[in-house]
Amino acid sequence: MSLETFATSKAFTLGVELELQIVGRHDYDLAPGAADLLRLTSRRKLAADVKPEITSSMIELSTGVCERHRDVITQLHEVRDALVHDAARLNLHLCGGGTHAFQDWSRRRIFDTPRFRQVSELYGYLSKQFTVFGQHVHIGCISPDQALWLLHAMSRFVPHVIALSASSPFVQGTDTGFQSARLNSVYAFPLSGRAPFTLTWQEFGVYFEKMRRTGVVESMKDFYWDIRPKPEFGTIEIRVMDTPLTVERAAAIAAYLQCVARWLVLERPFEPQEDDYLAYTYNRFQACRFGLDGVVVDPTTAEHRPLRELIAQTIKDVELHAIELRAETGLALLRDALVAPDGSDATWLRNAQAHEQYLPEVVRQQCLRFEGA
Amino acid sequence: MTDALWSLITAPWALEPDTLLVAAVLALAAALLGEVVWRTLRWPRMLGYVLVGTALALTGGGPSGHEPALRLAIDGALALLLFEAGVRLNLRWLVRNPWLLASSVAEAALAGIAVWIVLRSFAITPGVAAPLAIISTAVSPAVMLRVVGELRAAGQVTERLLALAALNTLYAVLAMKLFSAGLLLSDPGTWLDALSPVLFSFFGSILVGAALGEGLALIARRLDLRDENAMVLLLAAVLLALVVAKTLQLSALLVPLLAGIWLRNRSQRPWVWPRHFGSAGGVLVLVMFVAVGSAWRPEALEASIGVAAALVLARTVAKSLAVLTLARPSGLGIGQALCLGAALLPMSGTAWVLGLDFAARHPTSGAQMMPVLLAALALLELAAPLIVMACLRVAGEIDVQRKGKQP
């Protein structure tokens, strides 16, 4: 399969995908309920789409194409309320969070089809420990070249959204010390990381063809990059976020990305270059490990600055675009989170565990938080 | 030499100097056989225990159920299992999904009625048919928990099996109490004598159950339940409540079940602990399955097998029908409902103890009832767990329950 043509879409339109955890109400461990939930939800008419994932204790919801933060919120609220109601009838709960706090990966079983068995054989334990839950945001681009330009310009903001969404401090029942431990699972895969530095679709096509010839990849789906072009939708897809604990935070992060994209494309505050990636993995690590308290390096000025400060600065920088896109309420939520003592979801989870000393109870509270109860 | 060994194995359960030896040999055989069926066939280990019981019954060495030491072990095991069943029963689920409550009431009531009609058609007197019908409404939470636990089943069918088994056991225990009282009540002039023990037993059981639930919550809140010492504390608390229940003539089945339900529903905080309270509880459960498996006599089985088979068939058809009819509103697929209905099959320790207690209070009708009940237990003891396992497998709730994900 060769590279698809890039379907253009309206600039700065938004699409949000959230992978959600399905947990049982008895022990609050992951529970296989996706098929049951889908059967009930299929009886409803929803603006957002609900899809199964490969693991039966995960469900993915995705909004339609949205122009405004408000549309995202409305769609997410509607689909969340419907799913929560249906889950309750099945004695299940839904929650956000990048990882399940105490699920045991050695007990995850691989779906018994040739394709998944092949994946499992190739990746070994990686495929089992990859029971993680992320948020993906699509940003519409009017042309493939604009998409690639934006993709690389966006790379500086990858640590921002990692820190803002971080909600996976616990893995397999232990505190990892990370704000987002989920990404550690992702980075173990060979085709993860950053996209190659190409700024035109033609150049990118050459790269893709070379890769395809090696037999390592067949389609765009085989790349697990932090940001990747999605020619089918005419978007770039930012994939580094943990699923936040609330849909409000998820929508706010989408709004932040939308504003940043508009600011970058219309004002061109800098030109992306290969050297942007010098400190890329270091900065990404800082965001995963320390969240908003991480200190990142500007590759051009070599200046070290706290992420909290950089995000606050960015919110100021994009202010006019936020007004234009009517995304102020979303950004206000993030601005408040920057100064709140438990401003990140990971910190909220840690505080809950410090108080309860019991991870199943933490997961229960996590469910209530997601369900807006 | 062989004779001596054989008599050792077939020696009856009785408090004699060799009881411990026999119990040890039986436990050894059960544990070994359990491991063999698990490793070779992937069957739950409890089938190994039941097989040893069956062998014992075939040689005529089964217990009568009146041996004090054995009865204590069985009550202990049932207390642990019913408590666990109670802890799995989330009453809020029934509020959020009233159709589930409706299917629970429907499957229990229909099963009782169907069994009653079938038994009456076999010309069994109402005084015998009624208690049998009531006991038949209950599905063994013990077998369910054991099969589900060993196979690590998870999903809607599993959840509902556990919930329905806990509920219909609750109905059956309460109905038996009322029925017992009703029998005495029919004798005019004694209604106060008849009713007061029932009321005392009912409210007393709730009180002791709630007290136990609160006590366990207190322990669970302060200690790590994965810790062995905390487990011993919990186990001791349940057994203590059992002794209190027995001393006060309360229901030994109701108290632990209600304690579990109380604990589950008093707050939303999740409670998770190793099944059957760790290894000590595991021994009691093993003893119970061997004993229940050996409770029947081959000669009695022959006489009552026809009526027992009819009872089992009527019961399972009724339960399946109820579950199937209410599948859609309660949020279940048709395939799942078929699996659920077919799996509502096991009768085990609870039914036996209910029967024994009834027979002790009403010896005449009890003597007519027990052979049929024991025959039904004999029919189901091996088949039911296997059918439950098959249903869970068809429903896709074993093995593939938690699937890995591609990045």
C-alpha cells in the first residue's frame, strides 16, 4: 500500500478521541465489558462515535469534526453521560487515566486471532503491558505541506500537553514516580518517537516509500509517532496525551492545541528546524517524569525553563486566537490548573492514594470524577 | 492389607479415633485429584473434590449430615462462601437495572412453581413438594464462586450468575423459614409459638449479620487484607458469628450472606481479598465439596432418579425461560441469556443444609423429601459445574476475557 493522498480539511477544525477504561464495580480491576456496552449504546443516537478497541476492557469514543471548544464539550458530555448510564446497568464503571493503577499485565490475554498472535509474538511482553489509555487530538489542515509544517512546529509543545494531561502515576500497583508512565510503554516500540524532518508531502512520500520498501511498514498505521499526519482525515494527530480524568480537561487540552496551531500557522512565530529535536526526548522525559514541574530546554537559546511557566506564557501568546476560536473557557481551566496545588491529574491520583492507601478505592474515586458525579 | 486400606478409605464419617486419619486420606485424595483434573482437563479443582465424594458415595460410605464435626466444617465452609457471595451482591445494581431484579424474582418464582407442578404430577404430597420447590429455587453460590474463581471468568454472564445465585439463595432461605412457620401455624392456637421463633430468627440474623459486616469493615479498613494475619482475623470473625448464630438458633446460612451484603452495600468502598479467606478457608471448602458429593446413597438414587431428573429439568427450563424473556430490557444479548439460563444449575451445600434443617424440624415429610433432594444433588454434583464452565466458555468469559492490545 503506498502513501494515501492527503484529504484536505477546514483549517483548525478539531477532533478528539479518548480511550476509556472499563472497570468492574466489585474489585475495580479492568473488566471485559466493551461488547456489552457497545450493544447498549448502539441503541442510541449520538453525535460522537463509540468504537471497540482490541482489548475488551477499553472503549474508544471520538467526536465528530468540531469547530469550537464548546462543540467538543457538548459532544463529549453527551456521549459520556450515555456511556455512564449504560455502564451502570451492566454494573460497570468508566474512567479516564493513562494507565489502570493496579491491573496485572501478566494476566492480560492476547486476543486469539492470527493478526494479534503475530503482534504478540513480535513484541512479546510489550504487547501485554501496552494496556494504556490515551487521548488523541486531530487538527484540520488545508494542505499536506501545511500539515507537515505544523507537525514539526508543534513538536515544541509536545511536553506541554504531556504535562497537562499526565494521569498515569501508577502501573501494576506501584507508584512509578512518573506523572505519565504510560508513555514509557509507548516508547518501547520500535516505530515510536518523532516523525522524520520533512516539510513537504513530496519529501515525506519519498521517505515513506523507502520505509515501505524495507518491509518494516505497510501503511501510516504502523508508525506510532507522537504526532503523525493522518492523510485520510486531512489532519495531524497529536497522540502523546494520557486520557485525562475528566472530559472537561480533555476538551481544554484540545482547545489549547487548536489555539497553538492557529497561532503557529497564522503568525509563524518561528520556523521549525531539525535542531528543534536536539532536546526533544530530554524535554519529553522531563514532562513525563515531573509533569508541570518539569524543566525543559530551548534547543536554540539553551535556556532552561519550567514547563508551568512556559505553558502560562503560551496561553498569553495565543490569547487573541483563543478569543477568535472562542476557546477562552478551555484555556481558563488550564490556567487555573497551573496554579492549583493538585493541578495535574497525576497529583490528584497520588493525593487520593496517600489518603486512602488503597488503589481500588482510588480507581473508584477516579470513576466518580470522570462520570461528573 | 488391601482390605485394611480399603476399609480405611470407606470408613464412615463418625467421631471415632480414626476420623482424623480418614479425613486426612480423603483430603489428600481430593487435593490430588483436583490437581489432576485441573492439569489434564483444565476443569476446576472442585470437580476433583466432588469426584472423591462420588467415589465415597458409590461405596456407601457417605455421611448422613448429622455428624457434629463434619456439620461444623460444612457450616463453616458455607458461611465463608455465602459471605463471599453476599459481598459480590451490589444492591445498587438492582436499583440501576430494575429489570435485573425482575429477572431474579421471575427466575426464582418460575422455578419454584415449575418444580411444584412437576412434583405434584408425580403424586408427591404438597407437604413434601413445597419444601422441595422452595429449595430448588436456590442456585449454589458455592459452586458458582468456585468455578468462576478457578477459571478467572469475568463478564456480564459471570456477574449476573453470581448476583442471581446470591439473590435466589436469599429468597430460598427466607421462604423456608416462612414455610416452616406456616406448617406450625396451621395448628390452631400455636400461632404465637410458631411465629415468634421465625421473627426472632429473621431479625436476629439481620442483626448479627449487620454486626459481623460492621466488624469486618472495621478490620478491613485498618488492616491490609492481603496480609495473612488480617485474613485469620476475618476468618475468625465469620466463624464466631456462625457460632453465635447457631447458639441463638438463628439461620447459619442467612447470617453470613446478610453480613456480606451489608458489608458490600454499607459504603461504596471496594473490598477485595483472597478467595475463601486464604488457605484455611480452602480446607473447609474442600471438605464441604467432598461431603456434599458423597451425601447420597446408590440404592436411594435408583428409587428417586426419575422424579429428581424431572425436578432438575423443570427447574432449568423455568430459569432459562425467565432469564431469556427479560434479556433485552435487562441489557443482555440473546446468546448471553441462553448461557446464563443454562448455567443457573448447581445445587449443592446450601440445598443440602436447607434440606437437613427442614428434615430435623419436620421428620415425617423430611424423610420423604430427602431421597428426592439427594438424588437431585447427585445428578447435578458433577454435571452442573461442567455445564457452568461450558456456558462461561461459550459466552467468551474465560481465557479471552482480557485481551492484549496492539499499540
